[in-house]
Amino acid sequence: NAGVMQNPRHLVRRRGQEARLRCSPVKGHSHVYWYRQLPEEGLKFMVYLQKENIIDESGMPKERFSAEFPKEGPSILRIQQVVRGDSAAYFCASSPPSGYSGNTIYFGEGSWLTVV
Amino acid sequence: QKEVEQDPGPLSVPEGAIVSLNCTYSNSAFQYFMWYRQYSRKGPELLMYTYSSGNKEDGRFTAQVDKSSKYISLFIRDSQPSDSATYLCAMSANTNAGKSTFGDGTTLTVKP
């Protein structure tokens, strides 16, 4: 892919702790998307952000989950008070600031969260 | 009922075979259709992006969309062991492919 960087790649948290996942989009991309993938399932859209704005968070759980994409720095997906059901792969994708994203969307390698 | 249903697989074929991967959907608003390839423990990689009904070809890959039947397919010709991966279909109602609804994926193994 064209360089969406996610870290950490693997994260282990105990129940009740916080998880912070970071995503640096492709240089020049100002649109960021977060997806969650449970084992043996497809990706589920969570949130769509542009710089300093949440555009669509229709896929975000109402509690414990939040996302931001500040003017400077990476996008952050934050999960508070993690539970076992939060164990999943979290993928970030980015696209450029044009009306047509089409085939110019790139995914990162994912962050695998395990809650023990 | 899920908006996008994908043939679950797994699928195992000999090298050189033609592979057919399929998805059905229920949301008539979907206009843009995508196929992604995902290797184990990696992020999805966009393979094909098509708009509305019709066929699109790219090398050994052909994407087919039949909106009247709400059915899409990806064909892989002359399959190679390197094609072994999980294939995900995805759809969106607008040009923003970033907000897509995905199928659960079909795992393909191509045996040498």
C-alpha cells in the first residue's frame, strides 16, 4: 500500500484498561476511516474523520469509543475500559481530499487488540 | 439479515483454475462496488472498483456487477498460489469508498 502507518501493531490490555490506536495517513491524505474486524468477519465501518472534524461516526459504539484527527499528528482511536468483546483487528484507511475517492483509498496493516 | 452476503468458502482450487467469487446485497442504494484482497494479518488491498452494472477487467481479474439481481462477482483467471488470500467485497452508496459495507470474505487457497 501507499503508506498508511498504524501502531501499535499488537496491543494487549487487561479488562478495564484503555487502548489507544494511532494512524498516520498517506502524506497528503486528509480523510481517515477506522474499521473493526472481528475474527472470521468482514470489516465494519466505525468512523470517518477529516482534519479536526468527525464527519460520520455512525458505526461507533455509543460508549467507551472515541476518535480524533487533530490538525497535527496522527488520528487516534481510543477505547476506554476495554472488555473482551473489544478484541479485534482495527484498521485505518485514508484517502485524498477530493470528491472522488474511488480507487485511491489505502488501508494500513491494522492494530490487533487482545483484551485479557 | 446482513446488507451484504458473501459466499463463505473456504475455496480450494488447483493452480491455473478459474475462480469465481460472489456477493449479493439488499440495499438498492449501493452504486459503487469494490473487491479487496487481504492476506493473513495484513490490511485489505483494493483490487477492483466499479460503478453500477457491467464488467471491468484488469489483467487476470474481472469484476462483474448485475444491479438488477443485486449480485456481484470477481473472476480470477489462471489462478496462482500467490492469489491465496481472503477476498472481500464491499459496496457504497456514494463515491466515498471509505464508508463501505463489507462482506465477511471468502478465503481462497490455490494449490500448486
